[in-house]
Amino acid sequence: MSSAATFCLLCCLALWSGAVGFSGGEKKTRTGEIHSKTSEVGWPGYLYTRAEGRCTPQYWSSGSEAWPNIVPKEAAISKVFGSRVLERYEPSLTLLDATQRNDDVGGSAFAKLVKHASAALLNAYARDGFPYDSWEVKVLLLQALVSEEAAAAQAGQFEQANLSCT
């Protein structure tokens, strides 16, 4: 390969890695301080996929929009959904923690349920036309806690509603 072709390939790779948020390393300033590219850009140092949209758990956990006042980020899910959730979840789990969970892929159906139910609850409060009311989200989550199968089915319905929302 010619040096011009090599140069073009390296430039394309550099542009591509900057566009998708790939960070590779650190740089030193004149004063000797080390700055990672991750801290400058604000992206993680690895590639991953996230569902996009204004109603997904990832969107709500990103801080792109203010949360409805009725449910603060720091609210424990047991305070929001009721004490029965303590049968399946830690008492310290907050709504923000629930939307940030990443153990729902290939993991427990209960992890996926609380993640998507939390986003559905926020959508019920913040989005006109969302298919569920806030009380429905709470009741459906509590009903789905009876079994892994019920949790998986309800989590799938919440996920679909979150992904379909605009």
C-alpha cells in the first residue's frame, strides 16, 4: 500500500473513532498533566450500543431532560412502586439506578422489568399520549413480580412502549 493510501486509511480511522466515541489513550500537556480523551469528550472508552429515543431508560439516565418533579432521581423504587418491590430489589435502588442498569441483557427478567418500568413511569408523567398511566405502570410492575415469566412478559411490553414513544 502506498504511503498516501496509508495516510488516508489512518485519517478515516481517526475520524471514525472520534465519531463513535472510541477513545484510545491519554495525552500529556506541557505541564505534565495527563488528560484522557474520555474526560474531554465525555464518552466511555469502549464501544456499545444504546437504544435511541426520548423515552428509553438510557435517555432518562443520560440527564438530557429534566425529570418530572413528582419522581425525583434519588427516589427509592420502594417509595415509588410500593414496599412489595423489596421482595426482588435492594432497598437502596433508586429510579436513576434502575434506568442505568445494564444487567438486563441476558440477565434476570426482574432487572429488565425494573429498568423498563422506571422509564415507563417517567414517560407516563412526562409524555402526552404514552400508552400507560402512572398508576397502570405501578400496578403492572407489582403484578409481574410473581414469576420470572410474568416479569419477562411485562418487561417486554414496557420496553416496546418505551421504544415506540415519541
